[in-house]
Amino acid sequence: MRKLYAWLCLRWRMVIQPSLLKGMNKVGTVKKFALDVLMAIAIILAILMHFKDALPGDLQTYLIKMGQLNISVIYGWAVGRLFIGKVDWDEKEYTPKIRARLYLWGIIIISFALGG
């Protein structure tokens, strides 16, 4: 049993763990939005399962607005990534790509919040 455990530990450290870490580098930017994605999924499930009907009217409004804002941030990131491409945020000056990305996020978030 000890040999099996030692083999599994060695296999994990030498083969599986490096391949997982290599895959995580490709999804590095998605980690920033992991909390937003989880909150958006939780809010959508709360709305679909009619959990929000048990809440007072003010909390229902807050729940729906939180969902609209979280979904708009995720949507703005995805659209900016598709249409504008990768942006280097560490530059000292605002380049046209950075400005376009910020304007796009602002427009999408305001549109979702007002019209959603």
C-alpha cells in the first residue's frame, strides 16, 4: 500500500500537477472574474428557483441589479477581449486600446444597469 501511495504522489508531482499548472496559465485572466462568475451564477439560480419571491421588494431589486452588474462586467470583458484584443495595463500612458476597452466597459455596464 505504501508503494502505491508513493507512486501516486510521485505521479501527481511529476505529471499531473505540471500539466494542470500549464493549463492554468492559459486561463490566468479568467481567475480575475471567478468571483463575478460565481456570483452571477448564484443570482441567476436564485431568480430561476423563485427564491427571490420570498424576499422583500427592496432586496429583490438589489438582487436583480447585482445580477445585471455582474453579468455586464463579464460580458464587457468577453466583448473587449474579442474585439479589441489583449491590453497591456502596465503602460504609463493611455493607449487607444486601453481607452477603447474602458469606454466599452463603461457603455456596457451602464446599458445593462439602465436597460436590463
